[in-house]
Amino acid sequence: MEHTQQHYSEHITFLKQLSWLDWAYALVLLASGLFAFHQYGSYMDAYETGFLFGAVAGFSWLGWFWKHVRQLFVGIALFSLFGISQYHADLARAEQAFFLKFLFSSQSAIMWMNVLFVLAMSTYWLATFTRSAFTGKTATALTWSAVLMGFTGLMVRWYESYLIAPDVGHIPVSNLYEVFVLFCLITALIYLYYESLYATKQLGGFVLLVVNAAVGFILWYTFDREASGIQPLVPALQSYWMKIHVPANFVGYGAFSLAAAVGGAYILAERGILASRLPALTLLDDLMYKAIAVGFAFFTIATILGAMWAAEAWGGYWSWDPKETWALIVWLNYAAWLHLRLVKGLRGGMLAWWALVGLIVTSFAFLGVNMFLSGLHSYGKL
């Protein structure tokens, strides 16, 4: 009872600390949600209406909790609306209109994201070796810019899917190209939050190594496989569950990737490599733990949502499909990691190595299953 009252008191204190700008931000989001509902409510079922206003509440809280993202949300809205306005309901203008061809079509914006992530990684490493505060700030600005262009690309791609045909239109988290973009963005955002929280920029180069591995896949998938086009959804993916299951999964993947990058930094620092240029081992250990804890929470939610989706699509919550089996392996891997740290008090290099190996296991569960195994989840073939 006392704990509940304290928790309630903390919420009241938090709300009292909000400024008029915080409330104005929330009201703008609410007005946007009401406008969207007025325009498209007749096409939305109860679940989609719930998602819409749930997103308004969620993004309001996120903007209150982490004020940096408010500028990002405003930028995404402005860039996306400008890009959408250039189409004039004609998809062919993506190759004709200047701003679409070079900046704001989905393909152009995502290519800018790729370039900016590469530049950001290089700049982070330069900042680490030169100890330049200005270079570090530049690297952070480049990362925020990459996230802005990536989300703009996804928002415009969502609109483009409806220009192809109303029954083709869908949220852009349905194939390997789209989810790799989402992975880059979520991983970068989680890193930017912890960069601000810990006031350190020395880990950016490590984290963006993982992000740029995904960028490399996006480029290969685009130019070699020519598989970046928008495709109609297969029947099993035509579900409201996709809108929440996939993003929750990728918050988990992004957090696990951050933990692995920090684990790599820990292993180097522990051996005296770049130790003078990296944060203290205690900070690295704490960040690794927090990232895995966040990732585990979201991955657990995503697994539960996936089971509910499976029950609706295939008539059973669990079928030991390869994707499901490997998702369970990933879950057990990080459950064991957390158990050893929280219950047994384990710290240090062993957990850092475990976080690195965990990323390999997670990568196979995400991508390797599509490459080498087949099953009910085989939607993203290479």
C-alpha cells in the first residue's frame, strides 16, 4: 500500500513539473490524432482506433520523458507532409519532382539515412580518437539527422503503398527491407537516449558499427537483389497484430544490439585497449545491463503478442515453427543473462562476451532462419 501511494505521488509530482510547452506538445498530438480520426475513422476498426489514440498518449509521454524526441517528431511530421504533398496522388512523380527524386521519396530519404549513418559512425570514431567535443556533437547531430530521414522515408513509403492501390497499402514493417530500416532507427534512438543519459559519446562508434552492418544489408538488398519495392501483404500479415508485434520485437533487437556493442567496448577496455578513451567499466556494465533489461521486456511482450497473432492466423498459440523455436532460444539466452547478474551477482567480462554471443544468436533468429530454414514465418526470403 505504501509503495502504491509513493508511486502515485511520483506521478503527481511529475505532472506538476510539466510546463505549458509540454501540454501544448500533447495537445498538438491530440489534435493530429483527432484530425486523422475525422479523415479516416470510417475506414478504421476498434483496434486501429485504439492504436491511433494509444500512439497519441504514448508519444505524448515519451516527449515529456525525453524532450529531445519532440523536435524529432516535429521534423518527421513536417518532412513527411511535405514529401506527401509533392505527389499530387501520382506515384510516378517520385522520379519527376525534384524534392521527391533527391530528398523525400521513400527511397531517397532512406538512402540519405544510409549515408548519414556512415558519416555519423566515422565522426564518432574521429571524436573518440581526437577527444574533440565539437566532433562528438557533430556525430550526434548526424545520427539524429539519419533518424529523421529514415522515419521520413518510412512515413512516405506508407503513403506510397496506398498510391499503388488502397488494398496494397500497409504499415511499412512487413518485409526485410522495411524491418532493417526500422532496426537501424530503433537501435540509433535507444543509443541516443543512453548517450544523453550517461553524457558520453565514446560509444557511438561501437553502436553504429552494428547499425551500419544493417545499412550494408539495406544497400545490398536494394541494388543487388532489387527487393526494396512495395509488395502486397500475404494474408497472414493482413492483421492489426503486425502493427504492434513487429515494432515491439525490434525494440528488443535494438536494445540487444546496443548491449552487444557496449559489451565489445567493455572487453577492449578491460584489456587496456582504448581504455583511456572509453567510459569506466562500471558505467559500461550498468549500460549493458539496462539495455538487456529493456530488450528482454520488449522481446517478452513481442513474443506474447506473436503467440496471440499465431492463434488468430493459424489456430494455435505455439507450433514449434523454426522462428518460434529460435525466438524461445533468444528469450532463454537473455533470461539466463539477467538471472546470473541479478540473482548470482555476476559482473564483468563473462557477461560482456555473453552479450556479444547473444547478438549472434539473435541475428540468426532474425535473419538466419529466413536464409536456412523454412516454416510458417517465411515471409522475407533472401
